[in-house]
Amino acid sequence: MKIANLPALFSRRSLANLAAACLLIFVAGCAGGIPKDLQQSLGIVTPEAVDFRELEYYALRSKASYASEEEIRRQFPNTTVVKTVEPINVQYFVETDPAAKTQTISVRGTANKLNIRQDVEVALVKDSFLGFLLHEGFRDDAVKVLDDMRPHLKKDHTIRVTGHSLGGAIALILTNYIYREGYKVERLVTFGQPKVTDDKTNHRYKVANPDYKKITRVVREHDPVPLVPPRPKYGHVGPELILKEGQGYVFLDAYDADRLSIGDFWRNFGDAHLKDHSMDLYLANIQGKIQGGAQQVAYMAN
């Protein structure tokens, strides 16, 4: 990993924490590998139609969550609230369409040193409301965001949620909260999302939430952030869409995506660069597939 390209917002302490996390991934990945039966599954393409225009809808909003309120309202006239939650400095905005009875929640990702420290914090804590373990920093952020957002949500509307990086982690936990509170969650799409929970929790979440297939985690092939925090404590939830350069993409169902996270060092971690975490590059990749066509390939095609 080339640290020369890292933005100035990384402090020395943050870099040290991130390096430690990466080392743990390296050790866990080399020790685990991919089981033979999973290798066979990953060598086969099970056709899965992906609507890249739908993904563009969410990618545009995840990118816009980094913009100013003025720019957000210019791009998305149905925006009813734009807020930065203090003291965590996480911005979100909500669009409300009364005619369609829909709301779209977009949560900003890592934007400062405080957020970076939250990204690499690896403590798991029991969430008393959901009843399972969550990443402490992401959970605390999600609680604060929901408390601020709740007055703007409508239970007679269907809700869509999206976010990039830290925003994706918050979005996943937030979706759990509002789902349990009786809101109608229609869709969750995250980009470059780090892990938020433990392996055993993944299974409990799937059993508790029959709509988990409506989750899509979009990752760029060489983005290292979806690999942290390291195993064995953490796993991912939901299907995974891996964006390759050009037309190629890999789709993994929730079962294979979760099993792969055991040996996720194999996702070309040696070629990982933090620049590949850029939301601009996520959006450009998706738009390139809309314009030039997309082709599903097997994970093991590498």
C-alpha cells in the first residue's frame, strides 16, 4: 500500500492504527485462505442482473453527501433536511417525495481525523436495542444520527438508505434501527463500507430481517477499507458487488460473500490503494458500465 497518496487528514496516530489493522488482515488472510468448496463456487458465474442505473442513483447521493447544503439542494430539489451532527461531524441529508411516498437517506463518509479514528477502532459492544454486537464507534455515530434524523422520518413512506465509507457503516446500522422501529425500509446500498458486526451476528441478522437481500454492498476491487476491521471479530452482511475496471463485475450472494470474508486477504490486498476508496471513482466506474456495457465474471477469474 502506497502511503504517499494518503490525504493530509490522516494523523500519525490514525496511520499507525490503520497499519496495525492492515497487518492483522494480512496475518488472518494468510492463515485462513479460501476453502476448496468456496473456490469452486467462486469459479462459477451464477447470472445476476445488476441495474447499474439504480446503483448510480445511490452513488450520486453518496457523493453529494460530501458537498455543501446549497449544492445538495441544487442537485436534489426534494431535499427536506441537511444536517451535520455534532460533535461527531457526520453530515446526512433526507429527500422526501410526498407523491411517491418515498424518502432517501444519504450519510456522509470519512471527512476528518475524528472519523478516521472511528474507522479503525475495533471494539465490539452489545447493542441493547438490536441485541447483538456492533462496532462501537459506528454504533455510537448511528445512534446520534438517528436521534437527530428521527423527527424528519415518515412511517407512511418507504425508505431508502445509502452511504460511502463510514457513511455506509452508519447506514447499515441505521437501517437496522429504523427497521426495528417500524419504518418501511425498501433498499440499502453502501459503497466501500467497512465491517460493522461479528460473524455470528450476520446469521442472526438474516433470520431477524427477511429483507436482507435488499442490501447491496458495492466495493471497488482494490479498495482496502471493506477489509477492515480485521477478522476474526468481524464479518460482512448482505450480497456484495465487486467493481472491476472496465466492463467487469463480480456478484456474490450473501452466503458466499460472508464465507469469502474469512479469507478476504485474497481480494488482491497486496494491490490495494486508498485512492481506490474515492467515491468519485466508484461513481465513475458505475457510469462507465452504464455507457460502455457491463459483463459479469467469476471471482476466481483473477
